[in-house]
Amino acid sequence: MKTLHKYLKKRKTAIDFLLRKPSEKYTANTFHKLRVEIKKLNSLFDLIHFCSINFKRKATYKPFKSIFRQAGKVRELQIEDTMLTDHFGKKIVKNRRENLKRLRLKEEKYFFSLLNKKLKNQVNKKYQAIIPHLNKIDKKKKITYFDKKKNYIQELLVQESIQIEQIHKLRKQLKILNYNKAIVDKEKPEEKFSKQNVLPELLGKWHDCQVIIKHLEKTLKRGQLSVTELDQIKSIKSKIVQESNVQLNEIRNTLPESRLFGGHN
């Protein structure tokens, strides 16, 4: 399919551009864009893996995965800093902000150390390995893939007592589906699913809260905090947990009403 070849080329161009960018030109948005591009590429791998038996998905994704994970560590610290500032402003203890910055710079340094010539060569070889498998994706396999993906998501959507682990799965699977539908659909996904945009948005906000809660718990376990910092971190965690629980209830209330799909594509 010509569309898939063009899509792969577009992802390659975008990822290469971001990886060539000098470290001093990287911003919070650069890390975000890089992760989105790799998510789109990995979603394509999901489609290829379904349609082409010989496609080695894990091996193909391996060099991208190391970049994605390390960029994620930087991104999580950026999200935490932004959310804490938005929620609590100058009330945050100065040491907490300084500690977040120190951790972020450490993770950024390791991220840029990964982007050596060897890794970039591995990434380029993987692009070439993907191309022959794109030709294995025909209309029949594509329809079967989307039907199975939709059915799996719909099973999660209609559950009345969905568990945390399943919500994480739902969020990931919705992203994969939407990214891949953007390849094959002439109409834009945001136009097709405009009535259901509330669910992905809720899932995204809830996930951001989970990221911060996890970081705060690590901070509390590490210790080395003053009494003031300890009290504030506990207070911040408590407020974000409350916010997360509200979002979780909204997600659970939304699920039984969600019907994203209908008919074949």
C-alpha cells in the first residue's frame, strides 16, 4: 500500500529530524514530539505484526524503545514540574523544584548520551527492514485487524467495574487504534470521533496524575527530606490522589455509555 510507505517515510523524516537536533535546542515540546512520533511508529508495528507473520516486532522496535523510554523519564519530570506549579505555584518548597531540575538534567544527559552513531545506524537499518512487510498488508487483513482491535476495546469499554490495569490497557489500545486509523482513513480521526474525545482526554489526565503520584512516592521512600518538605510532599500527593480518584470515577461513568465504533471500514 502506497499510503503505508508514505506514512513510514513521514515518521522516519520526523524522528530523524528530532534526533539530529542539538541538545541545546531541545525543549519540553521536543521530547513530547519525539515520543508521539515513536508511538505512531510503534502503532504501525502493531498493524504490521498482525498482517505479516515473519515481522519481528520486538527486535525492530528495540532501538526506538530505548530512546522512547529515556525521553519518557525526562518527560515525566517535566509533567510533574508543570503540574505542581499549576496546582500550587510558589507554595512548592524551593528544594523540591531544585531537586526536580537536578533529576531532569541528569536524565537529559543520559538521553543525549544514547544518541550516538551506533544507535542511529541501528535505527536506520530497522527502517529498511520494515519496508518489505508493508506489502503484506492487504485490504482483507486490514479489515480483520481493525475489527479485532475494535472488539477488544469495546469489551473494555462496556465493563461496569473496570480495573486500573485494564484502564491502562484501554488508554494504550485507543491510541494505537486512532494512530492507525489516521493512516487508512481519508477523514481525520478527530472529525470521526469528535463525540468521544472526552474519554481519551480523561484517560490522559488520569495517567498524568498516576505519573506524578509514582514520582512523589519514590521521593517519600528516598527520605532525606526536611520536616517542611515531608509535610508538603504528603499534602501534594494527597491532593493529586483525590484529583485522580475524581477522574477515575468520571472514566468509569463514561465507559458504559461509550460506543466508539459501528460497521466496517
